Amino acid sequence: MTSTQSPQAPLDHGPLDGVKVLDLSEDIAGSFCGRLLADYGADVLKLEPPTGAALRRMGPFFGDDPHPEKSLFYLLMNLNKKGATLNLETVTGRNILKKLVPHVDVVIESFRPGYLADLGVGYDDLAAENPALIMTSITPFGQTGPYSQYKGEEVVNYAMGLIMSISGVQGQEPLKHGGSQAQYEGGLNGAASTSMALFLQSSTGEGQHIDVSITECVASSAMATQTIYPFMGGTLPRRPATGSNFGHPMPCKDGWIIVQTGGGATWPDIADFFGDPQLMEPKFADPAQRLRNTEELDQVVLESIKERGKWDLFTKAAEKRMLFGLVQTPSELLDCPQLESRNFYRDIEHPVIGKVKVPAVLFNLSLTPYHFNRPAPTLGQHNAEIYVDGLEYSREDFVRLRQLDVI
């Protein structure tokens, strides 16, 4: 049965419209969590110390200028948020936080477990001000356990979460994937769990404390590997240095490619792609013999592509229905036709940096799509709106709060 109704036009608001969030985090994970909520309709206020969140001091910086408004990480992780400053190390600052909490649904934080409670503004303290409050805590090891008070960093979470154990080449040091993948995993899981808690909150009016361990987020992505050991006593080894049977990225004339068997391609298709008749000899064409001749296979394959361009190889691989990828450079990714066709990037105008293109749309919702509303806030940009218009401090008190280093 076919519907004659036209698809409903996208709405001009997000699925989290009406949700109010205080983002106290200073790292990538917490900031990314808040940004995801903001991207899909939540009203998120970035609340940072008067000197600025630590993320403002994290490079790279636009134009290599270490300016607090030019951190590209801060810019990207805080899109669509408003921003204000508040010094939680002061009694007045903590009292102001308690005044803000009844007006919000969620607080995001990434401090050392126990830090906020020691200041008298932990989850229990804030829930007394707002019983429906959801607090999302994203930390290296979680709120409890013997490691909970340890500091962590991207590479530490990666190492402790097992992924490094199976990454790299046999006989050499374990490797970490590039970028801040552990931090992003923490932010994604934080946003997902917060959305679940908001669903319950909307039904029952109950709040709760969400405890996200970044190390556990990383470990969960290796769940299949973890299962092997207790059931079989085995582990997934790192790749062999040679003879990996297409397991390594392979150099060609102008970059690197990766090829895998499978997909819709037969071995004759793959042999034709590489263009060397040796590949149809039984020692390569027969799967069992191929596994015994992987080092020689590597030599044949590498020789066949060393003078061929990766984009020409990409086109031919698609024709052969091969599992194939090429290693895109940053400039190629910026101009990637696939990402362009899906509006992955957005041009934003920042008051200090100017116009810049950023990766924006992480997933598409047909009815409530991504909306870009504002660039990352400058330090204290919305202080007057929050404290004078919102909490109704007088202008004189507002100035006094600044003089006392409260905001």
C-alpha cells in the first residue's frame, strides 16, 4: 500500500527544544556532549571560570595565535552555545550556581570526582535545589573505583581501555589512533545517556546522576576482543609487519590506499584491478595457498600500484565492486564530494576569527535536522543576559561581581 501523503517538511526547532543545560566542563568530552545537545535544540549555557575554560588554551590556534578566542578546539566544541563566566571557587559564585540550577534540566561537568561536592555544589546539593535535575559527569575513570581520583588524558584512556593493545604492528610499540577519539566517545556517550535521562524526566519528573567513564567508553568499543579472552584465553594480535594480506595501508604514486577482499569483487576482479597476471597463479588465487604466500603477495601488489594515482585506483575499485578506501588528506576531506553532498560542513562567522568552515552535522534527522544558530561564545559574552536580565541583579551588583572576580 502506497501513501499519497507528502513527507512532512522539516520543523524549525530541534527534538530537544525547551531543554536547558548548564555546561561546566572544560575538556573536549564534556564540551562535545553539550554541543550535541545544543545542535539539536537544547538551550546550552557554557559556564566557565573568569579566566576561561582550559579548552581555550588548547591548540591549534587560528593563525597560530595563542589567543583565548582562537582555539579551534574551543570553537568547534562550543558551537550553538551561549557563554557566561562564574568563579565556583568563591562562595558567591557557588550561590549563583544554586540560583541557576532551578531554571535548567541538565548540568554537564568533568571535574575530578568529589570536587564539586567538596565545594557544596555536588549532585546531591544541586538536586536539593532542583529534584528533577540531571547531572552528567564525564571523567577519565568514572565517579567510583580505585582509579576514580587519577588524572587521565586522551592517550591514557586509550591505553587503559585496551585499544592500544591491539593497534599497531607486531614486535613494535602499541599505537594510538590519531586525534582525540576517546574524548569524542565520552562526549557521544554522555549526550546519548543524557537524552535517555531526559526521556525519563519528561515522563516522571525525576532527575538522576549520570556517571560516564571515558576509559569504559573506549573499552566498550573493544567488546568483541574482550569477549575472546575469558571464553577462549586468546587475544587479537596486532598486524604482522609484512605479509598482512592487504591488512596495511599501501603506498601508491600520490598517497596511500587500503584494499580488502570481499564485497562484490571476485579474486579475478581483484587480480585485474592490480593488473599483474601473477595474481591468477594458484599460490595467490587459491585462498589457502594465499595465506602461505602473503609476503610475496605484498611485493606483487605494492609493485603494481607504485606508479598509479590513488583517485584513479579509487574509480577502478568502485567499478570492480571492491572494498577499497583511500587515505584522504585534510584538504581532500574538506573538498570531499560525499561530505559536501550531505552538507556536513557549515560556514560560520566568528566575531574574532572571522569566517571559517567547520564539521557540523554528525547525523541527520529528517523532521528535526541540525540547525546552526551561533558560533562559540566569546568569554563572558552573555553575562549581562544571564545575571542582569535572567537573575535580575542590578547593574551595580553586576559590576561588583566582576570587581570581586565572581564573574
